[in-house]
Amino acid sequence: MKRLQYPFSQEEIRKLKVGDMVLISGKIFTGRDAVHKRLHEGVKPPVDLKNQIIYHCGPVVLQDKKTKKYEVTAAGPTTSIREEPYQWEVMRDYGIVGVIGKGGMGPKTLEGCKQYGCVYFHAIGGAAQVLAEKIKSVESVNWLDLGSPEAIWELMVEDFPVVVTMDSHGGSLHADVDSSSKTVLKNFM
């Protein structure tokens, strides 16, 4: 098990390889379809994404009426492939070093990982409440006009469990599984 502590650096990220299990601690940001589209359209983000990790997640967040503090009650990963048209540009233009999601991403993102020193982390789907327990606080929320699930939530996490499934060296567990599945499938035809 490896540990990744904020502030993140490209040097640390480039040491990670496909299959590495990682516990992430520190600041991460959520960002789904609407955020990626807005960034792609050239709208400057309200937060600094340099050397940062974006979590493809639409968290369930409650706000305490008295304290006005937010609490995340569920934070499972959303399917990442929807961000494939934009993800490599977000890597390039904003200097992110990591993406967390589920289901993997395609060749554009893999090339972006290699070129810009980024990794794709897979978080466990179906464990939204367990993952929410790893979120210690909500520091801020931006672009709430997109709706709560689509907003940029700044989260402080502790020992957030992920697995590297695409690395900055061109390794992709998703491509490997696709290739081996096609080989097995040919035997049935």
C-alpha cells in the first residue's frame, strides 16, 4: 500500500504504476460532466487545479442549518468515460496530476496521462457511504449554479482508498482487460 499526501507532486505521481493500491490524504476536488464541459469551453476555474486530483463524483451533501457546515453522506465514483472528450485537455490546461473515478477511460486520456504526468485512480463503486467516511471536511463549494452533484466540491480526505489503473508510463489495466477479453471472445466464435 502506498500513501499519497497533499500537496501532490508530479514526481510522486510518476512513481506510481498500474496495480498500485494507494491511500490519498489531503485536498481533492470533485468534477463531473458540467465542470469538464465548462473548463473545456475556456471558463477559468474558481480554484487552482495545478498538481491537484479531480474526483469524478456527485457527492450527496447535507448542510447543517445552524452551523452552515456541509457534510458528505455519500461519495461514490461516477463513470469516468463520459469525460473522455475533455479529460486530456483538463490535464494539459490545468496541470492536474490525478483523476479518480470508476470504469476507466480511453486512449485520449491514457495519452494525456503519459504526456502530462497524470494517473487514473479507480475507486470502488457501490461503496458511496464507506468512501464518504474518508471525507473529513468540506472546505468550499464552487459553481453551485451547475447543481449540487455537478458543482466543484473541495474535500479534505484521509486514507481515501484507490487503485492505479492508468499510469503516466502508458500502462492501462483497462486496455489490458479489453485486449485479453477480445482474445478469449475469439475462442468462442
